[in-house]
Amino acid sequence: MRFVLDNDVDARVQRVFTKAHHECWRAADAGHAKTMDDEVSVYADDHGAALVTHDREFTERRKRNTFGKHVRLTCPQPDACAVLAACMDELVAMLEQSGDVVIEVSSTQVKLFPAQWD
């Protein structure tokens, strides 16, 4: 599976994905450090990747108008690596079984929000 980290996600999260044998890179490393959220979504989708973010507002927009695969980490930044490592298999399975989707990952659950459009 492929993942793009939004600019608000700590770079250490990249190692969690690569350690689990997934391809992962930061939006900033692809020249998108100052790119608007929606353009980062398009970039991730164009590259067959799920976008990973901490941004609540961005995720709420994607829930209303789902585009691509969008993963929001609802856990605090310092906990993100441990939370992702613990739920990686469940997260990847949900992403592989879904088309356009929003998934929120917390320390207690991985919750799927099916695609919708306003």
C-alpha cells in the first residue's frame, strides 16, 4: 500500500509505514510543503496513495465530499507511531477493501466513513 503524509504529520510516522513494508513519503518531500489541502488529496490519489493527516477540518470536508483514501490520526502526535503500529493490519485491510473512503484512527478504534458527496 502507498501512503502520503500531510504536512502536519510527524516524519517519524513514515518509518512506521516503511517498517510494515508500505511505501510512504511526505507531501513536503514531493514539493507540496505549501500546497492547499485539496491539492494534496488530488496528488495522493493521482499516485495511488492514501493521504494521512491530523487535520480535523480537512477530514470533515473529505467526509462531506469524499475523494480518494483519507486517513485522519485523531490521536495526539506523540502517540501516532504506536497507535499506527498497533492497528496497521486493520487500517490496510479497510483501505484495500474500499474505494473512496475516510478512516479515522484513534488509540481505541479504526472507524470507516463510507464515501458521500454533498
